Amino acid sequence: MPKESSTGPERMEPIGPVLAVIGCTVGLVLLIGGAGAALVAGIRAASGDAEGVDLGLLIAGGLFAALVAYVGLGTVLHHWDVRRATLRLEAAGVGASAEVTGVGPEDTTADGGSRLIWIRVRVSGTGFPPFEASFPRPYGAAEATVGAEIEVVVDLVGNTFRL
């Protein structure tokens, strides 16, 4: 599968406030639950209060809980960062246009449920040098034809753009 590429700002998929809150909530639940479980396992292992539980199993459970907490922290930070970038793009973004310069190859999503087509665009507008980017779009999308024009918003400060 090809990788997204860009000679300028990176394409982003903005998220709204509801998805940001849901993502941060899930992340916080994982972070607090995992950290709490790791703390309890660590205290029980250190104090020798592991009656009826194998010490190795207790340590492994504590390490797994710490990993869950780490994933939760990453989830919170990711959703927080994408939401901030979305707000910055909406506030400081500059309108521009993108011309489709290439189409293909076809691809499928990781689960095999959807077909994708890769497109290459040249983005130009006022206040920034033109740049090119390639990324997947749903198969059969109207913009997946060479020469099609797509409206984009470019944030030069955050170095991002969205369709």
C-alpha cells in the first residue's frame, strides 16, 4: 500500500468536539484504570501481600496494566492534539484549490471492507508556494478523476491542510 506523501503541509482529518470528548474519555478511563491496577499490583508485589497469587503473574499483570495506562495517555494526547489542530485550521486556514494530477493505484482498507483509490493533487493558493500531496480517497469519489478541482483549507502555521 502506498504511503501518504506531501511536499508541503501534511493532510489532516479534522475531528469535531464530540469525537474529541469521546476519544479523551476513553483514553482517561484506560489511563486511570491501568495506572490504578499497576499501582495495586506493584504495592502487593513489593509488600509480599500476594497470598494465593503467583508473584510472576502479579508482576506480569502490573506490567500489562502499565501498558494499558500508556495507551490511554497516548489516546488522550492524540485526540487533544488533533482537536487543537482542527480549531487552528478553522481559525487561521487559508482557502485554496487543489487540482488532481494523478489517479491510482486502487487499494482496499485494512479490513478489506472498502475500496480506495489513491490520488495525487497539486495545491495552490495565495500566501504559500504550491505543493503536491498524495492520499487515498473512497473508490468512485467524484474528485478521483484527473483534472478535477477540489477546495482545500491550508494552515501555514500548523503546516496542515484538509479537503
